[in-house]
Amino acid sequence: MNYRGRFAPSPSGPLHFGSLVAAMGSYLDARKRQGKWLIRIEDIDPPREVAGAADSILRTLESLGFEWDESVLYQSTRLDAYGEAMNELQQKNILYPCFCSRSEIQALGVAGAEGVIYPGTCRNRPISRSNSGAKRHAIRLITQDRPVIFTDEIRGTISQNIAREIGDFILRRADGLFAYQLAVVVDDAYQGITDVVRGADLLTSTPRQIYLQQLLDLPTPNYKHLPLVTDKNGQKLSKCLGSDPINMTNPVAVLISALSFLNQPLPPEHSASIAEFWRWAIAQWNHLRTIDPK
């Protein structure tokens, strides 16, 4: 199958260095394999979005020499597809409404891979169809007590028992918005994505995505999770935490900094142009070097 990769930022602020590293890793991997590279804007969480951020991200990527091969896909145009996937899962009788508040989950749950494990309260609480819509509620997916195992091409074999480490997880929030886990799975399949290269903050999300792929009879891409860029306190750089946008005064220097973080050989005497930088970086790319970024 021909390689198809993607970069999928959320429009919650301008592109920062951590996002640039993820974009560069996915771009170099696609170009090294002579594949396609796509951009998807994950704009399905309006409360977190910043006006103009999507256009700003695209302009920054274009100014840095990134070239995408197809039209940008906006998740906000795909809501019907997510609803269809929910209907398919509902027909399998593996969804249920959840009326728990965050405070209730915090009180009843225990620490897991991502915060508190949902204790399954509403799964075991009989709720009739007639009253399930009477109160705002999330929709959760029933998980099985078994490991989901996959091979990450950078980090090796990964195993996670979703039921024990995460619990039944949300596919549609109480405010009616679709969850990231569902949307990303539906759209990776829709765009024919064969390889996902992204930050290690999403490593623990991957078993849930594979679980959904299996339930929806969708293909599972190859995964590579890059090291995270962190601040001086060890926190992941994040648009929502106000991480500084990229300084575009010297674009080539910014690109070289990202390449250096990915532990790749740097151009001799630093490239004079963006085009020369990309020719060098693509030719030298080896994803296995990213295991020990310095």
C-alpha cells in the first residue's frame, strides 16, 4: 500500500515548537518513503478553539516549506460520519449513557494511565430508553478485559488493558461534542492513512484507537511516537498552556532546531535556504534516531 501520512493540529492557538517537531517528523517520514502527506484540522472542540488559529497554523507551515498533497480536511465538516460510526457501535449494543459528574468519577475511580479510571458506574446502572435522554449525559463505549497489543516503530511493543487502565471511555461528551478518539479513527480510515507519526503524549491513546478500529472493521495504521518537547518544568509544550509561537525571524534556524531535537544529522554549515534544508533532511531521515533526542 502506498504511504499516506498526516499532521492533525487542533486550532487552539498558533503553531509552537512542539507541534513543529511533530509536523516535521511526520513530513520527513512521508517524504522519505515517497508518500503523500496530508493536513487535518481537528476543529471539533469549539470551546478550546481560537479564532484564526487554523489559518495561522497553515500559514506558518507554508512559510517553513511544508507542502501538503491534498486539500486540508476540517473535522467540523465530518460530524455526520462520526454519527454514523456511533450508530454502528450502538447496533452492537456496546454503548451506554453516562450521567456521572467529574467529581463523582474522581471520588469513585482510581489512578490509571490517564488520570482516573472510570469505575463503570453507569454501565451497571439500569437506565431505560425512555429516560436516558432526560438529563445531559455522555456516551461511553464498553471495553473488554483484555490487552490491546501493537508494535510502535520507535518504541517497540506496547500493551494496554483498556478496561483496567482507562475504563469505558467517552465517544460523545455530555455537551454533545464527539470525542477525539472516535473522530481520529473515522478520519484516518476516510483519508486512507497508512502511517501515523505523532508525539508520545498520544501513545496511551493508541490502544483505544486500535480497539475502535477493530470494532468498526477499519484498518490499523503503522504508528511511530516521537519524543515530546517539554518546558523547563518538564511539561509538554501546549497551545492551551500558552506555549510561545514559533519565531519566524529566521525560518531555517527554526527548522534546524526541530531537526536537532529529533536527533537527526544537521546540514553542513547550516543550509542557506529552506529548499536546501528539506532536501538534506529528507535524505538523512531515520526515525530510529529519534529514540534519544538531544
